[in-house]
Amino acid sequence: MSPLQAAGQPFTLSLIDAAGKAVASASGTTRQSGPTCRLGPDQAALVVPSPVIVSASDSKVYFEDGDGSVKAFGRDGKVSTVGKLSFGVNSAAVFAVSPDDSRIAVVTIDASAQPFKIALSVGPLQSLPGTQIYSTTDRSYSLWPVGWHADQVVVARVPACTQGGGPFTGFPVEYHVVDAQTAARTATIGALDGCRTVSLPSPAGALCEDTRTQRLNLLGWDGRAQSSWADPGLFQYAVSPAGWGLACCEGQNGPLLLNPSGATSTIAAAQGSIGWIDGTHFLVVGQGPQGQSVLYDTSSKKTTPVAVSGTYLGRLPGGE
């Protein structure tokens, strides 16, 4: 997790276990200046996953410290420097490390001109940023590498700029599974016009909202539907690692848990970002000094207070 910070501000990442305890942490500083872009005649913010770029392998958490330094830490709390990414003042880099810590996929986004220049590189972890395998230009959409699946890279397609906020202004609209050597696409998860994605990736796949059928469809990493729920009209769900349940933070009385039968349970006395720790526990992370974070056990239906605040950023192990 990380508190959302302004440019050039300190942050702390914490690893929380299934008992709700912080087992390790690492600190860093956000970029000195945030990249901007043009949204029509106005200046807007370049969309990136969070102020702190984070990726998890099966054993470590990797994060950007300052302007491009990539560092890593594990459950032992020891921090090491992996390398440095190079990009311009009005550019950004987003990365995803392979589950076995051997490779890294990096997308660089150059927002200094319209259309954007976007490049995907893949290579050994110690040889940042690797070999460029794909490049494109786009005025409306950008790309993020968000994980790996079956030795392939999972790339999110996202709006390039955002201004004013609101649902979907900075959220992936679909995911592409691409070959790590050629960038050839092997599967598409969701579709901008047919079934827009409404969850971040999970080992089970990703969720999309089909407005034609009023259903939420869990799509596996082959692009095929695995299961389906009635659509309660919310967004930004968290899919359990095995795909059996959905958690969402936008219920009227608190976070919701949707089980396979379609029934919902309300998790009271907590508001914030949500993510799964393992197959039966998810975390609700409160923001700010007054925000209460809790760990919810789906088996016992008990909540445990957690002494952190900020934003849920990912799960360890992170391999898909």
C-alpha cells in the first residue's frame, strides 16, 4: 500500500499478511514533477497507475523511487536497487516484473507531443529497459504493463489523459495478453465497446461489465467467460485469486462482497480501496489519519483492524 502523495513527497510501502500485520516496509520519494498532457485545448494529467509505480513478482515488491530508480524488497524488509529507468520530464515509465524475477516489461510514454509516443520493451531484469518489441502513437489511449501470465505480458489499455475525475476516467478499458518477444496479441480481456473492464487483474482473470445484458463477466486470460454475476451498477471491483468472489468498495453502507450465488454481504465500518491478500482474506484500506483499515475474513466473516492507511497497490505473490 501507499498513501497518495504529491510530487517529491515521501511514501511508505507496507506488506500486510493474512493476520492483518505489517511484516515488512520500504520507503521512497515520488517523482519531483508529474507528467502532463493536452486534453483538447487544456492541460491535463497523464494517466499512470498511481503516484508510486509498483510491481510484484512471486517473492518481491518492485517500486520506483524518485525519478526512475527501480528498487525491490521482500518479506525480510531488505531494500535493493535494481537499476534506473530513463525518461523525459514530460514522460513516464510503467513496469511489470516477471513472477520469477528474471525479466521486466517496461512501457515508456512520451507525452511531450501529440500524438503520444508509446514503446514496450522487455528484457532481463538487470538490463533496464530491455529490447523494444512494440511502439505506437495515440492521441486518446496509452498502455501499462500490469503483470505476466504464462510467460506473456499483460498490458492494460487506458485513457491517456484525465481531467475532472469520475468513473473510468483513468481506469483500464481492456487488457491485452501479448507475446514477450514479439508483442503479438494472444488474447483480449474485455472490449471498449462491448464489455468494459471494471477490475484490476487477478490470477483468475479480470471482470468486465456488459451493459447489454446487465451482467458482470469474469474473463479468463484466454478471453473466455468463466463466471457471471448480476450487475449491481458499481465499478472498480477486486476479484478473488481463484475467481469465486468479488469485493467492491462502493456500497451504500460500506464495501460489498458478492459470492457465486449473487448474494451480497456488507462489510460495515470501513471505506477505502480494496484488494485480496489470499483466497479468503481481503483488505479495505482507509485513507488519511481518520480512515480505518480492516482485514475481512470471508470464511469467519470477521473483521480485524489494520494499522495502516493509504491505497491498496497489489498482492504478493504477484505472478498470474
